[in-house]
Amino acid sequence: MGTRNPSEAGRRSHAERGTTSVQILVLLVPVIFALMGFAVDLGRLYLIRGELKTAANAMALAAAQQLIGTEAALENATAMALLTLDQGSGIGNRYNFGMLRLGETTGLLASETPQPAYFATLEEAAAGDETASQASGTEARYVRVTVSAEAPLTFWGLLSLGAERKTLVRAQAVAGISAPLCTACGIEPIAIPALDQEDPVHFGFTPNTKYTFAYSCTGAPAPGTLANTVQVLSYVLLDHYNAEAETLADEQTQLYRIGAQGLLPSTNTAVSCLSINAEKQIWTNAAPRACNQIVVSQVTSFLCGLTTRFSAETPEACAGIPEIESLAGVYAPDTDLTDVEDYASYAGNARRVITVAVVDQIQNTSSMIVLGFRQFLVEPNPDDVTINPSDRYGRFAALYIGYPVPVRQGRFDGCTVAAGPGKVVLHQ
């Protein structure tokens, strides 16, 4: 019997192993390429879904800001949501690496222009039930936006599952009002005493009732009510003077800007925000005078800012405020300047809505405790289109509306409160 040469057997074994490796490699190459292709398609789908989610978030947040409890709210909300898709600014939301516009159809791909759906409760909005009844403008507090678009398939298109070389991708967002805020920023630093501290919802104020706001004074003659109002609400300005401001730092200028837009942004929250249960003091140079004297100029400056919510013209009484020439054109008037009897019929953009602090009392102006925040719609003076900043009592008329308008910024921590304004947040 012959003996096999060990070196020859080794060469054969090595050759066989090499042949097997080549065969395995030939089999694995398409698999590897397929896995790489699927990974590319999957990554692209995740990217597109992220872009659609960003668009849905932007639309939902924009719409929710317009849910202010009026009959016109839904129309305004939908218009603002669709504005986030407008390419006129060059920053409208797109998808597929930012190449395709939402709501348009290309040769291969299509996407629908999403229409927001509005609900009174978060549970209804988050349920995703397309058949759920939607809320009216006066009731809607939450918005749901569903965005869908077709995404291209490259490698998956080689399979029967992806024969159309595209697939539908969806993203959803729910935005709306938050829980009541404990700290509200950017609101008006007006303090009014509660008519009824035992009423946690309205503090004794009656919805859709017009009140006369008059700056607190002592003695007689006491300020009377303006026409078509039922009661005088005495108010004071809380001290939020920013002593560290480097630009537009004059006190009168700051008060004008606060009247025009609410508390000014600042890294110091003590200047830009108000908190429930906090002890507050009156604006130092705006202490109440005797009622037979003209209100202090600081109050007039604040009211001058308030007039910008009605008109771009500068009243004569405001001409002496430093920098007013450059500031007056910054603030646009409300889009609805009418005298409103029922807040639901108000069709404006909330420029006339003020959010004020309700306090325990204003007799002791060095120690006022904030009980909560409530909102009023400032009304034009009778037979006028604005308010009178030179009123000797610092008066203006305002309709009590409760707390339907979202506050721009704030926090939830620090108090226990069942009612009050919130801010717009993403819920889903």
C-alpha cells in the first residue's frame, strides 16, 4: 500500500479550504451588499421620519399658541400652523434631506398638507382617534397634527414588498396648554386685589364683565367708573425696574416697553417673572397719591406703552418718554380694535390681552402676596379707538376673560394651584 505524501495532502487541504472560502465569499457578497442597502434605506427612513416629526412639532406649537378661547381661534391656529410650511422665508419645513416640500407632489413622491385637529381635552387629542369630534374655537385647548409623506426606497425596492420603490412615513405631534403656572414671565406687573379670595377659579371677578382699572389713590374724589363698566378695580404697579439694564435703561422707557409687551426679558427672573405666593412691593416711584392729584408719570408711561396695542401713533402725553421715537414703530397694534361685549367674538391676536397678578390686598404696598394670575381684554375708551394715557386716575376699561390665553413662558413648580393660565407645551 502506497503512503500519501504529507506535503501533498497539506497542499490539497489548503486548496480545498481556499476554494470553500471563495465560495462563501461569493455567497456573502450579495448578502453584505443587501444588508448595507437595507441599512441605507432604514437610515433614510429614520431621517425622513425625524424631519416629519420636526414639522409636526412646529405646526402643533404654532397652532396651539392661537388657541385663545375665541370663535376665530381655529382659523387663526390653522393659518399659523400652515405658515411653518411656507417656503417664502426660506426656512419652511421640508423632508428627504430637506429637498422636498410638504404638501407637494414630485414625479415619484407625494405628501399631504396636514390639517390640524383640535380638542378640548388632552385625552382626546392624544388618543389618535380620527373619528373623534373636534372642539370649537371657544373650547379647543389642544391640537393634534399628523404629517405623512412618501419616502423613496433604493435597495428595498428590489423586493416585492417595495415594488413601488416608495413607502409612507407618518409622524404625529400634540401640543396645547400646560398645567397652571406657578411662575409667569412676560406678563403685566399690575396687581389687583381679589374680590373673593375663597373663589379659586375667578377670585370673585365675573367673566365677560367690563371693569374700570384705576390707579390706587387715597382720599377724595375717588375715581369713577368709565362708561359701560360696572366697577372700579384699584391697581398698582409692582416693582420690576431693572437697575442693571445697559440699553434703554431709563425708568420711563422701561415702563413704556413693559406697557407695550409685558415684563421685559432678563437673566434675572426677579425682574422678568412673577410667582404665586411671592411677596411683592410697589414700583418705588409709583406710590399712590391723593385722589385729587394727577397720577404719577410712571403710570402714564406704562399706559403709553399700553396704547401701542391699539395704535402706532404716539399720544401727546407720551412725547417726553426717552427713546420713544425709535420704539413707537416696533410694536404693532392688535388686529381687532373693537369694543367687545363677549370675549368669544374677539377676533384679534391677543395683543390686547393682559395677564395680571391677583393679590391679597394693595393697602400695604410693601407687602402684597400674589394669589394667582388672571386675564383681561383691554377695551378702547368710549367714542375712541384707544385708551387715554393722560387720564388723571390712570384709568382704562378691561373685560374679564379668566385665563384662556397661553403665557409666553413660566414654570409649574413652587405652588399648588388648580386654576390659572398655562403655557404651550408639546404633550406628544
